[in-house]
Amino acid sequence: MCQTTEEADVAEIDFRNLSSAQRHTKASQIVGDLRAGESFILVNDHDPMPLYSQIQVSYPGEFSWTYLEQGPSIWKVEIAKQFKVA
């Protein structure tokens, strides 16, 4: 994954050619592997809001979710792991 800074490119991962089951499995895997400060851009053909709910249940308060594009045919969301505040 890539740092969420202006100097670094954030990886775009296209989920449109995956089945629904594959999308959630792949997204969960990627999210689980992120380190603090890292992010990726999920590209999808519909609003991935169910994934947001899944992430919030599994990792409450650990990730940000920022819509970059909201349809109608392409949805892009940057998902970033937050730094923990001591």
C-alpha cells in the first residue's frame, strides 16, 4: 500500500470485475494489511457502503472513508488506516 501523503501515489484497486463475495474478501484482506498512515482507493461499480459497515464493526474508529467519486457508474473511495492517538 502507499502512504497517504501528497508526494506518494495511492494504489487504486479495481473491484468491478470481481464477484460480490470476492470483493468483500479482497477488501477485508487489504484493509487488514494496512499500516497506520497507509491507504488505498477502492474502485467499484456501485456504492460500497456495506463494506464501510463491515470495516467499522471489525476495526471501530481505525479507518477513514473518503468518497472521491460517487457514481453513477464509477465509485471511488479512499480507505486509510488512522494513526492511533495515545
